Amino acid sequence: MSLPEVTEEPHHDYGSFRVRGKIFVTMPPGEEFIHIFVPEQTREQALVLYSPFVEKLLWGRKARGLRVELAKADDAVVERLIRAAWEHKAPKSLVASS
């Protein structure tokens, strides 16, 4: 991942991408889906626009992001959602400098 200060680390049985320790993407085993932790407004918009490959990701009873089915997904949309998740988790100064 080419976004600034991103690290890839394990998260339980998942892989994860983080910015300064904050997770913004997880990858469950199997490589069929990724989980993208976007802000609520982005999540709700994506659920309407990209329903063929995006669904709400629940963490307990609370919606925390998006579950994206990679085989059906549009690559450009996935890249934009990942960027939005990174911007949501990264410090404002880091986002401004990128």
C-alpha cells in the first residue's frame, strides 16, 4: 500500500493495514473480502452506490465499516474507499501533507 506511514500487521487471524497503529483495512483469510473502516457518511453512500459488492460491516451490533466482495468490486472504487478510510484514521497533518 503506497499511502504514507502504512504498516501491514496481523490482527488475530486477519491481516491488517494501519496508519500510526490505527486499523483502517482488515483482510479475512481466504482473500474473497476486505473490510474497510470508513466514516459513517462514506459508508452509507457506498452502500447505496455500490450495493452489488459492498455490505455493512458489523462489529458486534454496531456498523463499523464496509465488507467488500473483491471478485465483484470495481478496483477504482475500492481504492477510493481505502483512501477515505486512511484519511479518516490518519492524523490531519499527515493527510494534509500527502
